[in-house]
Amino acid sequence: MPIVLGFLAVALMVWDYQNERMVESMGMAWDTGPPVWPYRAVPLFLFSVNAPVYILAAPFFSLLRLETVPARSPVLLPLIVLWWWWIGTRIDFGVLGRRRYRHAKITARALLGVAVALLYVGIRVVFNEMHWWREYFQGFPPLRTILLRGTLPEVLWCLLLAGGALAAAIRLIQERFPPLAEKRAKHPMFAVGATMIAVLYICAVAAFNRAPAVTVDRNSCVIDRLYRLGCVHGTVVDENDRPVDRIEVNLMPAHKTGDARWYGTKNEWTDEHGRYNFNRAEPGEYFLAVNEYGAPDADRPFATAYYPGVEDESRANRVKVKHSFPSNLAPLRLHRLEIVTISVNIVWPDGTRPERSNLSFHNLSYPRQAVIGNVAPQVDDGKGQFTLPNGFEYEAVASVDCDAGKIIESRESKPAQRIKVAGSTTPAEMTFVLPGPPCPLWVSR
């Protein structure tokens, strides 16, 4: 009975633990939502039938600083085993006692099948974890990886269940049943031994959990040997070889065009040293570019550039991503554009100025970029300035949000004003007239 109840409890816990590990590895999180949702049934049932275990484990979590589900699993698992072992012995000794089996041979064969299946599961888990370690965790010591990933308790539990089923099958075949008094005498010894193993295991996990984590090296990208994925690493600099930070880099599949290329493009942002990494990229040929889809703005006034530093895709080099191999590229050098500042006036038809309004410029050379810098800046008292990179044609629109009771009424100046920012054609000042009479502006409540 302890084995049967313990198996059910731990099977549920392992199921929940594997779900949590998969979610964390994908960078996702469950939407907790109402507790009656199906995917919350497992942890809720676990907590309800193991409430004393969670209460006893709480001090261990705080003392050992175990925050995540995988780190807490090694503490909960042995405690759940002991909890259900204790419940099972109470049932065995207090309710069932000794009993005789009418179909001993059939029961013995079933138990032998269970033992073989459990041994197979344990062996599969060991080989799977070894494979994961070779592919993903070579920066960690093997023992630490096995402990933190919860492999050891699952394998030990499978072996324990297999051993119990095998021993029971042998006794049934031999028709040899130990007296109840002998079982009572051996029970404390097993309990003490299991407790000592659990304590040692928890201490080992705590020691490894405090070890410093492997830091991410921004000077190199990450490949994936398991799925044979490559990667691309490089830097972005200006004409003076100074790194360009916080600018978007596009890795575009060379064999695709139009919307297919748009959806297949990977995007990364450079760090303060101008570095970018496209980790775990599919093998193939790509074009690498800056400002292919995003228009230059006042903060990042750089012209579109394709690797290795040309302005036209037809002259660009293709970046080849190989199976399980990193591609380290030479620095991509950008050309900085001149910027021009234009004064703007936003007024109502009667000449008054709105207290607050927004202004947006759309670079017509970049159809997918709705607004320069993806921000429509606020203009106070209808008077302000807007800085634009030189050499492009823009459409400009001013807008206000009026308070219309239960709704927000948005008004835009029409038609959109088209201007060309290039030398003498650049206007020094622009005026935008909002439609309709002045209105009370909407204020966040």
C-alpha cells in the first residue's frame, strides 16, 4: 500500500514538474487564471493531498533559498515519499493486516510486468538526461545537472517501485508471507534510512543551487547541436568605429521575398558595445541589415546598410548559417545621416492652440514603419520642434484626443502634409490645422 499510494502521488508531482520545466525552457508562463481551470488541477490536487508536506517543506525553501519549481522539486519529492509511506503503513498495519491471494500467480505476473516497465522507464530517463546534459549543460558539472534537474529522485523512485513489485511477486510465487510483527520491526529501519537519504539529497541540492550560474557570453553566439542549428554573431559601428547601441539588426532569409521574408526575419538589438547575437538560427543563407524595415530617426540617424556595409541588397554578401556552427561576422559599418530640425505649429481653425497634441512623421521610403521611432511625440501649447534625418520624403499629421463623454474622439489634420527633407527643399516651419471647433481634451481618469 505505501508503494501504490506513493507512486500515485509522485507520478502527479513528476507530471507537474515536467510541465513547469517545459514552460520555463520555452520562456513562457502559465496564465494562472481561475483555480478550476484544467491545467491547474494537478498542482491543486497535489497540494490538497500533500498539504502537511508543503507546510514542512516551507522552512527548507526559505533556509536553502529555493525559488523555482525545479529547485524545490528535490525537497518535495522525498518528503512526499515519506508522507505516503507513513500513510500506507497505517493502512497496512491498522486496516488490512495479512490477507491471502486467490490468484497468486496472475498477480505475480502482473507485478513482474510492472517491475520491468518501471526499470525501463528509469533507464530511459537516465539516457535522456545524459543526452540533454551533453547537448545543453556542458558548462555545468554532470552531478550538479542531474541533481538540479530532478533526475535522481525520479530514477530512485522507479527503482524503489520496481524492487517492491519484484519482491512481492517472488513472495507470491513462493507463497512466503512474512509475519506482521516482522514487517512492523523493519518499518522504522526503512523509514530512518529513507529520511537520512532525503536529508543528504536536499543538502546536496542546496549546495549546488548556491553555486554561481554560468554567465552569458555576449562575445559569442549559441548553437544547438541537438537540432543542428547554427548562429550569427557580430557588431555594429559607425564611420569612426564607435559601437552603435540599441539599434535593431535584421537577419532576413535570402530565398524569401515580400511578406514571406517579413515573417521569416529575425530581429535583435545591439547592446552597449554594439554586439548582437542570433542564437539557434536555422541553417541557410541570409541577408543581414540595419534599418531595412525600421526608418532612421533623430536618435539613430543611420542609413540602411547591408552586410558587409553596402546600401543595396544586390551588392550585399549572403550570410551562411551552417549546421551546429557559429558564424562570426566582421563589424557592420553604418553611415550617419545629417539631421534637420523643423519648427511646428498646431492650431484650431480659429487660430487658438490646443493645450496638448501629438505629431507623427512617416518616412515614405519605409512602408512598414508607421511612425518615425514608433512614437508620436507630444506637443504642448501647439508649438514645438521635430528633428528628422536628411534625404527622405515624409508625410506628417497632427492629432488630438477630445473628451466626448464615454468615448475618446480622435481628430487628425487632413490631408497629411508631404514634405521633402533635402537641402533647400526642407521647410523651416510647418503649420497643422486641426478639424472642427476646439474641444476639451481627454484626460486619463
